[in-house]
Amino acid sequence: MMMDETAESKLIDDYIMNRLNKDQRKSFEVRLDQDPALQEALQIRQIMIEQVKTIGNLQLKDKILNIQKNVEGKEKHIAKRRNIRYFISIAAAMVVLFIGFQWFNTTQSVSNLYANNYEAYDQLRFGNRSTQEDKTLLDVGALYQKGNYAEMLKAIESLAPNEKEDDRIILASAICHMELEHYKKAIGILKQASVQNEFFYQDQAKWYLALNYLKLDQIEKSNKLLQDLSKTSNFYSKKAKDLLEDIK
Amino acid sequence: MEKRSDKVIIKQLKSIEEKEVDSALTYLYTVSKKTVSRFILRNKGNQQDVDDFFHDGLIAFYNLVKQDKINPDTNVEAYLYSICRNMWAKKLMKKPNDLELNDSFNVIKTEEIQIDTILKGERKNLIEQILKDLGKECEKILLLFYYEQLKMKEIVQKMHYANDQVLRNKKSKCMKSLRQVVLDSTFYKNQLTQK
């Protein structure tokens, strides 16, 4: 005996969707065995629900395909950005390496030029011990000759003002500073000396000043002094020309 | 992507809010596909197999969640992986254990994870006819009831009906239309003759 359609349909739905308890399920199955109309109703209901579930699966599959597109799109985007960052990093590293290499080369070559051309001036003569003044200068000069440059700078401090203005002491103090790598101090002394017409060691002052500028990578200033020297006819003329060539 | 607990994932998949479901599916897609992909590619599969079987595995897992067949304490990622693995093993006509180490999910019944998303012939015609004749509203009601397995009250809330009775009447009409399409179909007639 069939129930009214709505109640019967609900019961069949609950059976198909496994919503009946154990007793209800058993009771339904007993009825099912004896009722061909219920069997037919169940069969068609199962087919109907099966089609609805298939439509649900197809729609879910579409949704998953969209998720796939989004996820893979984002992954591709991230990978693209990562690649761009990677290439930028490599390019930046190459630029840094190139600049570093160039700087290293320039620094190396400037350092080499300085080292190849610099030597302490060894023609300074500080007189004999005939006068007290000469004796003092001779003691100070001895420190220079022995290469005790730091000691010599201290000794110069204790000299009398007129002794400090001695051209030999001025040039020697500049050389001492260069030996001790006080290039800026050396530049201060030599710059002042090189423009004084009465300064005895004017060419030497220009030469060592040019070397100081070279050491500090002030190539233009160095070039200008070397060009001046190259036009003279003294000992430093050829040295200046050669150095100008090397700088080029 | 921030790690989600298994309970949160299952709760989201059961939610009546579509964006919650989408969020859980996207999460599972992102965290699980690589593992499934490695397994299938190591076992004679290609990238198309990976996509097909992972998608069907995800659908099967979703159905099991909706049918309350997944324990809330289940390790969701491992379970999803096992479904895909079992599907692929079936395709290769091999036992899952021949392909990979044993695990606790070999009890998954094959019929529970059988997903039919590639339709042909009469079945395809029937589905197309249903989608054509039913209308969007009926399609949605029946999907929410039979596929999403929402309760009547949840469907009333989701579809903004006045009350349960309105929905019951609509659903009854939709089922009558569906019944007629099925009864008229060659697919159904062939099913009857096969018995």
C-alpha cells in the first residue's frame, strides 16, 4: 500500500540518502520486498538523484578548473616575478662586479704608478758641524738619511723658527709625511713651497706634489703639474713625460 | 599559505556559504596537488593524468564530506592523497599497496570514490535535457538538497524563501519535471530493458 506521494517521496529520499535509522531502514526494506510499485518508485528516484549528483559533480569540476587556473596563474606570476628579481639580481651583481673590477684596476694602476715613481729624495745635504746651527740640522738630517721619518718630524718640531724655514727641512718634512702616508699633510707643505719663487727645491716640490695627487687619485691636478715639469729642461722633465704617458 | 586545521577545512566544506567552500577547495588544491602529482608522475602517469585524477579525487572527497563520511579528526591531506592514489591504482589495475607504502586509508571503498565526470551517449543527452528543461531555480534547489545535502531550513535561508512550505512545494514541482525528463529519456528506457 503506497502512502501519499509527498510522504512516500520523502521516505524514499531518506532511504536513498541514508537518513533513516536502523529500524526505519529495515522496515522500509521489508515493504520494498513486497511492493513492486515501491520498487519502481525507488528505482526511478535513484536515477533522478543520480543525475542531480552528476550535475553537481560537473559543476564542482568546473569550479575546480577555475581554482586551478587561479592557483597556477598566481604561481606563474610569482615564478615570473621571482625570475625577474633573479635576473635583476644577476645584472646588478654583474654591474657591481664590473664597477669593482674597473675600480680595482684603476686603483691598482694608480698605486702601481705611484710606487714605480716614488722614492725618497736623497740629494739633501745638511752641511757640516762647523756652526751650532749646522750641527742641529745635521742631527735632524741624519734621521732623514737613516729613514727615521717619524723621529725626524718630531725633531723638526724642536727646531728654531728660522731652521724650520730652511728649504731642505721643508722638503724633507714633506717627504717624511709621504713616507708615513700622510699625503694630505705632504700636499699642504709642497703646495705652499712650489709656488714660492725663491724656494730652492721648486721642481722637486712639483714632482712630489704631482705624486701625492696621483696617490689620492686626483689625476687632473697631477697631470697639470707633470705637464709643467715636462716643459722644463731639468731632471724631472723626462720623468714627468714618462709618467704622463703611463697615466694615459 | 597559512596552515589550516583539518577541522576548519571540513567545517568550511560543509558551510552553506559558497565563499567558504571555495576557500577550502583552493587551500586543498594548493597544499595537496604537489604530493598527488609526484605520486602519479612516478607511477607511469603524465600531467594530464595528474589534473584529471586530482580533480576527481577532490570531488570524491567533497562528496564524502557532504555525506558525513569523513571523521572530523581525519588528516584531510593524507585522506585526499589516498583517494587519488586508490583511483590511480584502480586505473592501473593494481592494488594501492603495490604502488606505495601502506596507510590507514586503504579502507576507502572504490564505489565511494567513483566519480563520473566524463559523460557520453544517452547519459550525456539526458543530463543536457535535464539542464535545459529544469530551469535555474529548480536546478539550484535540487542541487542544494541532493548534492550539497543541505537541510530544508538551510535552503530556505540560502534562497530567501518565505518558509519551508514554499520550498517543499517548489521542490515537489521540480522533482515532477525531473521525473518526466528521466521517464522520457532513452537512457531510462534502456535501463528498464536491461532488467
